Amino acid sequence: MKIFSMLVLAAVFMSCNESKEPEIIDTTEKDSYMSSQDQALVLKGGFKYNSPEWMEVKKLLEQQSGREPERFNAQGYTFRSVIYFSETGNVNKIVLLESINKDIDNAVLKFIRKTFQAVPPEINHKQVKSHAGFVFNYSSSGLSFFPRIDNFLIPGEEPENQYLTSVDEMPSPVGGIEDIAKRMKYPEEAKKQAIEGKVLVKLLVDEFGNPQKSSIVKSVHPLLDAEARDVLMKTKFTPGKKEGKATKVQIIVPISFRLK
């Protein structure tokens, strides 16, 4: 029998770094697409973790991992691409550099085309074309982005600086902690090894109650860390509020894994 406990605690204050204007450089030789040297491209509206298209990608990855457990537990699956955006931030083209398989590749490409729109960089106050890498790996350690997609998401300041640590009403999971506990799956390998402990997850929840970023504050084991992050990223929250207005909030969520 497994018992999960979760408690939302006060979030840790993150100091703000003074932002600076990015320098735009041409990294594509004769190509007219630009990349930002000091600030990664960002997506309008953030990364759509809860979109049907991304859920389909994750479903296909999970199915494939079941068919190829040895590869999944070893190096996993890597998708590597470069996305080219127009002056208005729309996706112009996608160059696939490393494939997983036809079905998963097509699902990822569909996700990119339907949900990605960049905030265009500017040169002399004029919006220009841009490009950015989109790379992720899915393995027994969980889903990882290289470089971390979190820095590709939120316009303006560093992501954490946009999320408050002190508000009148903290975000709370829709359906309560009971709903989260029902959706949690104790990793089988963790059961075999009798791995237990408390994972601390930092979660950035936007003004609509959608998680936009998660990171591990205290790790127990990659298997438990990945499960905690995965379930929390799929959880809908009631938005945090300050002075009656919904706002972005960062919280720390402890999740305890216990075997009895």
C-alpha cells in the first residue's frame, strides 16, 4: 500500500536580477534569421504543458518506452530541432536534427506549429526574424529540456522574478490533494528498491492556475522526482490572489512517498 502526503508551504523568496537589453547577433551566416546573445527567445503565453497536443506527445512517448524498455532505461529518446520564426513571431519552418520515430516526430511538430509563437527580438526598434533550438530527452529520469525550456517561456524578466512569493491567497489544487494522490503512480523500480522520502518541488503557477515551470528543491531519487514533477505539471490550480486580483505565484510543494 502506498500513501502520499502533500502540503503547500510558503515559497522561498528569489532575488531579482537587473535585466539588460539583449544584443542581437547573426549566428546563421548568410541566413537572415537572428538569435539573441544574452536572452533566450520566449514564447507568448508560455509553454503549453496542458495542451492536447503536448499530452499526445507524452502519451506516445510513454507507449514507446513500454515497447523499448532497454533503450528507455539507458539513453532514452531525444528530439532535436531548430525552429525559425518570422518577424511577427510565427513559426516559419522547423529543421529536424534528431528524430525519435515518425509518429512522435509528427506529434511534436504539430505541437510546435499549433502552440509556438515567439516574442520577436528587435534591431533598431524593428522586429526581426529569429530562430531557437528546441531539444528534449525522455528517459527513466523523466523529461528534460536542453537547454532548459523554462528560459524559453516567459517574456520579460527571469521567470521566477515574475512570480510572487507572498500573496493574500496561495494557489490550491482543484480537487484537493486527494485528486493529486489518486493520480500519483509509485514507480515500480522505486518499489523494488524500497525507495522512500520527501520530494520538494518548486512550482510556478500562472494567473490562470496553470503550472508553467517546476524544479526540484530537494531530491530523493530521479524516479520519485520525475513522478512528483510530472503529476504537479498536470494539475490545475485555483489562481493565487493579491488584493483580489489573480496573479502569478511560486510555491514549494512537498510530496512524501511512503511504502507500507
